[in-house]
Amino acid sequence: MTASINLEWLQDIMASAKIFDHGYVFLLSREGVLLTVPKKEWIMTHNIFFVATITVNPELRRVGQKMIEGEEGFVHIKDFIHNQESWLYFAPFPVSGFSVGVVIPENELLPACTA
């Protein structure tokens, strides 16, 4: 019960992060399970590798592997929620073993370059 309450609190905190109009933040467990994500039905039911498969996104699979290995990076990727060209920054939370990802739509980050 406590973990569920804390996860809801964490989801609320992550969802409140305003990243332009369509950007978002997500959190992965050590195993790649989505702990927070805008599609609430995916929380604790999908992992990043399954999402990469259903969205036909091999780059997401590669990034997911880097995330669970505790790496940090910034990559160009197809967003797995809105299916648009985006940039993803990811970094580990060393104490928990979790990893955070910040997705920023390319057309919102670089409007002059994509217009």
C-alpha cells in the first residue's frame, strides 16, 4: 500500500513538469518498467522494451538498455507517446537505480529549424 501511494505522488510530481506543449518526463525502474509516464494505463504494466516493440521503435530499445545500465545521454528519437520527432535526455538516479527521461518534441525545442 505504501509503495502505491508513493508511486501516485511521484506520478503527480512528474506529470506536473511542464516541458513545452507536448514534452513529458518518465521514470524507469532498474528492470525498465515504466513507473511514471503520461499514459497512466502503462504505469507498472509496460516496460520500455515492450513499448519499443509495439511502437516499432528500435532506437527506444537501445536507449532503454542504456537507461537501465545507468548511463546518461541525449538522443534524437521518435517519441513513444505522440509519435513525433523528439529529443530525449536521460540520466540515472544512482541511489534508487531508477532512470529518468525527459522527452522534448523537436518542433517545440527548435521551432526555427523545423519550420
